[in-house]
Amino acid sequence: MKLRSAIAATSLVAAGGIAFAMPANADLVTSCVGEGGAVTVPGDLVVPAGKACWLNGTTVEGNVRVGAGADLIVEGVTFKGSVNVAADAYIDTTDSTIIRNVTANNAFGSYFYGSNVGGAVNATAPEGSENDGFVYAVDSKVTGRVNAAVPGEVVLDGAQVGGALIGQGTRYVDVYNSTVGGKLTVAGNEEGSVFCESEVYGDASYTGNSKTLQLGADGPLAPCSGASYWGGNVDISNNTATVVVSNNIVRGNLSGTGNDPAPTGENNRVRGTVSGQFEDLQAPAAMRMAAPQDRKADLSGEVKERRADAQAEAEAAGKAKL
């Protein structure tokens, strides 16, 4: 959200704290640089470009904007409006609630832990962007959809998505012990996808992906001992990835053509029809790589580094005076 241009007078508190700006229409816009505590911000909150804001127990009545290259780290907060994350900016939430949408455009990334998003999470990036724009949801709930068209990763781990999950042109889309209430679309992902011990209740489509698609199987990318449930149709077509489909319960149809190499798998229960390359599915020769890639650990390290840097910068800036 752009700052209102009709600001008639501005009153700033000490440098390194929170700045209140009072426009002519009496709305409040709060600029956050530093650390803030358990108070209520009556209007919108902005983290200025290149700055860091660290909030604990804060309530924001309006919308939140994280400026270009800025960081917003929050714990136990409630944002009653929407959140907009600008280019190379970062939002990191723990045990927090965001009532409306989170929109990240060419951002560094968005991380949600033990948090609730009442709207959707939308992450986009222009072609050739150097920002990952990853979306990471751990033990969190998103009431709406998660829609990511970014160079980085999309990971759900113990998460609930009420709407669709869309990962298009990302590095990979991995879903562990999670539920997706709507459709699942994984398209054009450089390193494919893992779907492990999870449930999706709409139709699922995997198209144009590379490297590896591990759907329900125990390997080759990650250990996965439990079954996965698919409430609609599953179509896996035109992928150049190694495709392994095992230990799935499919309520609809299982179909797919144009995959090279041909998919493998076993122990699938399909209540609808099985067609294409899945009619005579062969068991994979080897289910586990000698050294499985720990993709979640790789992304967690990136998140921890950015979070630690932002917290240190906010602490150095001083206490926020809300």
C-alpha cells in the first residue's frame, strides 16, 4: 500500500524508534524501525525501505507494507489488514495472525511458522528476477490459496491451505504432512516436487517439471513412510523428471502421457480409471538415493540467516516507541 500523499504535518519520535505520521484526514501511518512490543497501532504500519522492524505482541489495525529491501520479523502479532511485501523485502512470522491477504512482489521471501493467514498468499516475480521469493509455511494455516510464480522454493510442512496450491516456474514445490483444500498445480518447476503423507481434495496436475517428482513414494528425494490421499483426479504429463508414484489413494482418475523417462511406482489404490503411462506402472528399481537431498534444511538455513541479520539490525536501531 502506498503511503498517503496528503500528510499535512509529521511528528517523529526518537531516531531508531517508531514514527507516527498524522495526515490531514486524521488517519495514522506508523513507520517502524527497531523493536516494538505489545501495543496497538491504530492505523497502517510501514517498514521503510532497507530498514528492519521486529515486533512482539503488537496489534496493527490497518494494513502493513514492507518496503524494498526491508525486513519485518514478528512474534505473537495480529495484523487486521493485508500485508504487502516489496522487492527484496522479507516477512517472517511466528505464532501470529494476519486477517487478510499477504502479497509479495519480487520479494526475498515469506516465512510463516505457527501462524494463520485469513486470506491468500500470493508471491510473484518478474522474469529474470534475482530474488527467490520463496514461500515457506510450517505448522501454519492459510484460509485462501497459495499462489507462487517465483524462482524460489514453495514448502508446506504441517500446513493447511484452504484453497488451491499453485507453484509455477518455481525451483520446487514440496508438501509434507499437509492438506490442500482446493486444486494442486505444479508446472514448470526446475527441481520438481515432493508430495509426502499429505492430502489434496481438488484435482492435481503436474506438467512440464524437471529433475524429480516424488509423489507419495518413500524416496528418491526424501523418506516418506505413510500414504498420501488425492480427493480428485491426478494427471502427470509431459515431464522430463524422474517420476515415482507410490503409496497413494486416488479417489478420482490417475492419468498421464508424454513423461520421459516413463514413470514408475507401486502400491497405489485408484478408485477411478487408470490410463496412459500409468496403466502398467512398473516398480522403481531403487527407491532411495545414496545421499538424499535435505531440501528443507537448505531453505531453513537461508531463512535463519536473514532472520538473524534482521533481528540484529532492529536491536541496534533501538526500542520502538508505539
